[in-house]
Amino acid sequence: MSFVQPSWFAYLALLLWPIVTLFLYAKLPTGRATIWTVLGAFLLLPTGTIIKFGGVPGLDKESIPNFAALIGCAFCTGRLPRFFRGLGLIEVLFCLLLVGPFITSMLNTDPVRAGAIILPGIGGYEALSVAVSQFIMIIPFFLGRQFLRNSQDNADILRILTIAGLAYSLPMLFEVRMSPQLSSWIYGYVPTSLVTALRDGGFRPVVFLMNGLWVAFFAMTTTVAAAAMWRTRISFGRLQPNWITYYLSFVLVLCKTESALLYGIIVVPLVRWAGPRVQLRVACILVTVALAYPLLRVADLVPTTSLLEMTNELSPGHLGSLKVRLEQEYQLLEHAWERPWFGWGRFGRGRIYDEAGSDITISDGYWVITVGTFGLVGFFAQFGMLGLPVFRAARAHRVASTQQEAVYLGALSLIVAINMIDLLPNSSLSPWTWLLAGALLGRAEQLSAVRSPKFSAQETRLLLSRPTA
């Protein structure tokens, strides 16, 4: 949340991004332009600044680049992405994502008493607004699925992610030393309280993202990408990928975020030294845990006591925070379970209030927010669309054209899977994650197509290597 009104330049940056996007699509191949459009907006545009017009969802750093990339792809290729390819599981989940809000609305027309206040019921207009927002959110998924599906695209994603990590490390290191001030200097405000940036006698960088957690998670993904480049011996001019990996690992440590550091300790060695099959198996396990977490939590099968004891031993200072988070999670889930399938809808109906009607909710995890708002159906629609590409990639990697590509599939799968795990304690879902998931699905689908007996050996080679735009 911003505490100061954004400056005029914050709004100008949002309005100029479509022009930047058109320039990228005019100069670069469609796939690379799409990557830079979504990733660049994620890293550079102001967080929390919204251009609002009556009757339409707010335009911000997520919706504007999504629309701009959609128009850019249509302009360059002469066609929009296909949102339906038959009626597979992805299409079913996509339909649930769009139809679910209307069912939630119909089941939540009643007002709800929350202490001394009354929360209004949900109407058809609110359902339409949510469905439109869900569609805007998912645009990068389908762009990635259609326009980032050839063998070079996986390499481009990881290479560009590594370059972006090197470039973004400079403002990150500046803020580690000088405090998170860049957003205030450039956009007129900082999107989070500076108190949350204080850590271990120093600062966690924020730059232009939501908070230090987001920056640390991004730093972790860039380190994973660099490790994949190291594994496949791809250099960046005079910069060798091993030294880039070491450097980005150092930057990750300076982010002072235990969760992101733990992810890096697990994933980076896997990408560098484990076989692609092992990487994909680990990714599938992580996705399964994320998908099963609400049901495990309801069944009291999550070892919360052991987690608290482990935290007390390793990081006593975080014990209180974790305990409060788990208690809030339990209360929110207990409330959500009163309307488990399609949730309570918007207007804070799924939150917890005291007798005076004050909101006392602490809801950091994206999963519990989704379950409370859209129910289990909404949860499995979103998390299923994120996780299914990982399972598809695990099946398809055996027909990868090269060992190098199998490594890239493993690295991308682990990044998506770890992001899903991070959605349990945090809310770190962005258009960039949706683009990665869509690109992973597109490549897995193309690889799986070569299993069909209708393809000859020559046709298979062409299918594996042909560009998509």
C-alpha cells in the first residue's frame, strides 16, 4: 500500500508503457518482445499506482502490459492467441476461472454481519468485474503458450532473466546500502512501509516491486536462470555463467530474506548438478504439495507444531510471526469452510472481524485469500493452471530435442513450482509467473506432439525447431 500520492511521473510511466511495447515488438522477434514487455513492466513500473475509469477494472502495472503485449503479438503475427485448443483440462480450468465469479455471486447475494458492520451481498456487476479481471490476469499465460513454444524460447527466457538480474542487481545493491528510496525519488512514494525493509541492522531492497519479499524472490529466480546457463555453458560476452551465478547468489544473500534464500539453496544446486529428470520430479512434488495444501490444512495434516519448533531453533526472532500467521490461516480457513466451493466473494466477506467491525485479518498467503474469496473451485482453477504445465513438462522432457533443452525445461519447471510453494506463505503471483507457466505448457505440448505416429522423422525435427512467430 502506498502512503503518499504517486507523482505525475508514475502515471506517465504507465501511459507510456504501450509505446515502449510497440517499440520492442518493432525491433525484436515476437517471443523476445513479449518477454521484455512483461518482465520489464514487472521490474520497472510503479507498484500500487492505478488509473481508474468508471465501469472498468483499474489500469496498473499488471493490466496495461498484459493488454499491450496482447496487441503487440496480434500486430506482429496478425492473430490473437488461441484461448481454446479443443476442450482439455487447461480449457476447463480457464472456464472455471471465468464462470466461477458468477456462481460465487449467485451464492452470496445475502448481506453478512461482521461485528458492528454489515457487508453487502455480491451482485452481477461485481461478478462481471471479477471475471474481466481474471481474464486480464491470465493473458500472459496464453501469450506464452502460443508465442514462446519453440526450442529457442526456453533459452531466451532464462538468458533474458539472467540479464535482467544483472541489471536489477545495481539498484538492489544501492538500496541495500542507502535504504529503499528509488521508488520515492522517481515515482513519489514507496509502496511499502520502510519498517518492513529493516532487517539485521541493514535494509532489504524494494526498488519498484511490492516489497522486499518480491525482490528477494526475483533475485532467487535470476540465480536459478544463471545456474541453467552455467549448466549449458552459455556465456554472456566476457562474463562467464559460473561467476554470474556466484554474483547473483551473493546478491540474493544481501536481500536478507530467509524464504528466498532457502529456495535458492535447494533449487540452484538441482539446476546446476542434478539431471533434468530429477529436477522435474522435484518440481512435480512441489506442485503436488501446493495443490494439496488446503485439504491437508483442513485435515490437520500439516505439521505446524514441527514447523514452529524448527523455526524456534533456526530463527527464534521469526517464531512469533509464524505463529500468528498460522493462527490467522486457521481462522480464515475455518471461515472459508462455511462456503467451501465458491467462497464468500469480494467486499472482505471472507475476512475476520472483531465485535466492533474492525478487520483483524492478517492474510499473507495467496492460497488462503483465493480459497476465502473464490472457494476451492477458484483455488484449483488458478493453481491448476499454474501447476499443470509442470506435469506436462515432466512427461514431455524425454523427447526434448537436446540435453540442453531438457535442462531448460527442468529449470523453468522448478521456478514455476517454487513460485507456487511461495504462494502458500506469500502473495507473489505476477504476470511474469503466468508467462513462464504458459511458455512451459506451450513447449511441453509441442514436444508431446512428436509422440504421435503421424509425424515422420523429418517432420519431427521441423516441429521441434520451428519458430512460432
